Amino acid sequence: MSLESDPFDYQVTKSGLLLIRRGGRTVMELGGKKAAALIPRLGHDAEQDQQLLARVTGNYRHGNERRTRRT
């Protein structure tokens, strides 16, 4: 699944908690200093938002994964 076909969604609560959702389900709740640092960076560019949310949730391809060979 790619970020284009299944994008992340987020919501900032009154208490400063960042709720990150994907596919209609909450995948992570982020609070404290990490949320306070991330929230100002969101909302400017949709593609950048997707990359930031993917990195925060750990759902990001790092480039060091090996592809399996079919025999």
C-alpha cells in the first residue's frame, strides 16, 4: 500500500495530543515534546505531511530492505 492510495490522516486535540490515523483506524497517539515539535510542521504541504507522518509512525521505507527473489 502506498501513501497515495492509503494516506495518513491526523487530528490535533485541544490538549495538544496528535492522533494519527490510516485506513480509518488510529495507528498512533503522539503527545508531549514530540507532538509539539511535529504539529507546526504539518498542514503546509500534503505530500510533506504524508512523509512526516510515515516517519513518525515507523511506516517508512528506509531503503535498506531487501527484495526477496522468486526461485
